Amino acid sequence: MIWLMISWGCDPCAECGQPLIYDPNVKLIFINQDSAVKLNDSISINTASITEISKLKTTYKDSITKLKDSLVWLDSAVNIAGDIKYEPIQLKFTNRVDSFILVNKEIDTLVTETKAINKLLNATLSTIKSGKVQIQYAKIAENGAIPDFGDSATSFKIPLLLAETQTSYTLMIDSVSYELSFSYQTQEIIDKARRVYVQVYHLDTIQSSFDSLFIECRTSECISDETTITAYF
């Protein structure tokens, strides 16, 4: 009898008759796809321009080399032989070389500036792809609750209602309102410590006003806390 009383007193599940208070959630990431596409287009155009400008610089460089070779002969004819009839041509060649050198310097400047712009665009694109977006407003339709995401700007853990088989949200990003609804199933689970909690699984989309939605589940059960949803807008 004493042994039974001690065993009962040490039972870790003696107070686990009711499910633990537990708020399941799903990880949500937002990607501004429209801006990403536009940035990609701009980066591609700039990259193509750099290639074409670099080809033009090579052409000018070759021309400068040839003109300088001609100038060597003209300089000898004018400065050494004293043949002044070549002076006008010498001046033209000298001016042309100086002009081409100036153009090449401007090309270098243009290439440098374009590369700097592309660096900024790529940095902005990386920020967009990382999902850094501020949610201005969020509301759960079923109970009117307003989730607090704190200072997060990369990913958001949105709560799922245990008393329902679906949760619907109104989300505002950049002054644009979006609707998003999930359906799911719930079940009580006993973990290794014999604690009871409610698990949300078979998560799926009912409605979405985003451009597209990608659900990444770790397992075929698509358990909420193991799921990441990427919303493109």
C-alpha cells in the first residue's frame, strides 16, 4: 500500500487530465514579388549596358592605339624632319586621341556608377527576398483578436484557433489589405513527459488574396509549428 501511494504521488501525469493551454502557430513570410521582378529587370538591363559599354571602351582603346602609332610617324615628320605640311594632320590626330581618351574616362565613370547602382539594387532585392516586411495591421476574423508581432519584420508566427477548424486573417501591408484563411484538424497528443497538448495538423489554404502562396511542410501531416508559408504579393 505504501509503495502504491509513493508511485501515485510521483506520477508526472497526475495533473494532466486537461490539455495544456497552448497556442499553435504557423510561420508566415511575405515576399514583394512585383518589386522583385522590377528590380531583377533593372539589374539585367544595367548589366547588359555595362557589357555593351565595355565593348565600346575596347573599340576606343584600339582606336587610340592605332592613332598613337600614326602620331609617332607624324611627330617624327614634323618635329624631326621639319615637314610642316603634316602639322594640321598631326593636330587632328592629337585632338582625336585626346578626345578618345576623354570618352574612355567617361565610360569608366559610367561603368563605375552603374555597378554602384546595381549593388544597391541587389541589396534591396536581397532584403525583399529575405521577407523583411512590416505588417501594419492584422486581425483574426473569427474572434476579432489583433495579434501582436512585436518588432519582427522577417517572419511572423500567426496563431491558429484551437476551438475552430479554421482561422481567417485580414492583413494590411503597405496600405493594401489581404485576406488569408486556413483549414486544419486538431488532436490531443501526449509527449514523452506525459504532458497533454493539442496539435494542429493537415494545414491547408481555404482562401488567399495574395498573388501566390507556397506551403512548405516538414512532413505529410503538415503540422502547424513545423510549417512555413510564403506569401507573394
